[in-house]
Amino acid sequence: MKFPLTAAFLLGAALPAAAHPQGADTDKPEYWLKKMATLAGRPVEADLEMKGQQMLIPMDGTGRLVYADSTHYRLEQKMQQHQQGRPEPVTASNLLVCDGTTLWSETNWIYYKKPQVEKIPLAQLQGAQDLALGMGMGGMDPDPVRLVQDFAALVDFKEVKSGKGVIILHGTVKADAKEKLGAMFDDPPKTMLLTLDEKTGFPVHRELRGDTGLIMSLRYTNVRHPKREDMDHTQFQYQPPADANVVDYGQAAPQQGQKPAPKPGPQ
């Protein structure tokens, strides 16, 4: 299931020069990307607002991320797709839970008769990256910083602007990256806008645009950085619903009568 990622960035009055370390290269994207990088792997809790398109069909949604580390996290997403000719949007929800040894993905969709659950051992994730990318938002590790770092490596950032409490980076996708991204998006992105919290460097908003306009946008709100030992680790436990169709990718083949369900999207 492809979850396009929320729109609306906050622009405000220019920050005074004293807000930045004296002598620092704060007008260069590299300064802010390095500041952001210091948060990689740090525990985080945040709400999500998402917006985008899939095959030119508008989608939007909300979510919640609770992230302790790369093997312990919970990501909830609720999306709706606005298909032409339908009076009501098509809705879907996805839950990703990583419990330390296993990645679980539970999807509920109007076209499913029962919850669809996918299970894959973490030890196999490196050998099944494409599968993992299809199971959630952005791949194997939903750390907001690492997600941005992976994509930002394909972008040439040239513009830095100051907003009200935020720093906004704007760049274009590198020419040699467009072919690689074409397999991931219906409309290959051409530009990226990245908004960082001015104090912490946390990526509060990212946006991709292509020839058709907005491709995907994701905003994090109510961001907290709790101590790992203070987090409720029961959130990283998961038990499939009794009526779920479970596909175990740790087995050589799905159990008899089980097969991977089609991913939500236009039919």
C-alpha cells in the first residue's frame, strides 16, 4: 500500500541573526542537514498529517508514530482516497509494529473481507527490501530523520529560507536519480521542500512535487523526544486479529489457502 505523504508549511517573519550560532554557515543547506543528522535514531513520538496522490488520484490522511529504535516502533496510518465518480472517499488503514524480532503489517481496506496481516522476520529484511517498502511508509525504518536522509541524498539543495521557528530548504532532484525514483512514484519528483525545526533540526515537514503538482507531503506535529526507558514498550507488541489473513514471509511459502492480498489503490 502506497501512503503518499502533509501539506501546508508555515512561513513567517525572518528570524534575527542572533537566533543562529555566530559564525556558523547557516545560509548553507549542509549546515542544517548536519544539524538534522544529530537526531538520527533518537526516540520520537509524533502525530502525522499526510497528503498526496496515487496514479493522479488525491489521497490524504493522519497517523501516529511511536519510535524507540529501528527494531521497536509503532506506526498507525489512516488514509482516504478521493476517486472520481464515488460520492464517498475510499478509506484504508495500516498498522506497522516492529517488536524487536518481527515486522508486522496490518491493513484494513473496504475491498478486504478481513484484516490482511504480513509478517516478516527482521533478519530477512535486508534481503527483502522491496517487500518492506511495500509494507509501509518509506521502508524498513520509519525514523523521520533517516527517511529524509535517504531521499535528501538524491536532492541538490540550494536555497535556505528562515520562517517563524523553522528553516526551509528547497532543492531539485539530481538528474541521475530520476530514473531510480521513477520506479517508486507514478510521477517522478523534481523538487523537494524540507522544513526543519530551527532549534532542534527535526524535519517537521517534507514535500515532493513533480510535473502533476504535489506528489506527497508529510507533516509531523506534537513532536516529543522521550527517553527510551520511559516509553511504554507494550506499544511494540502485536497479536493478529482472530479473523485475519496472515501471510508469513518467514516461511518458504504462504500457508495453504493464504496468499498476499492486493495493495489498496485504484481498481
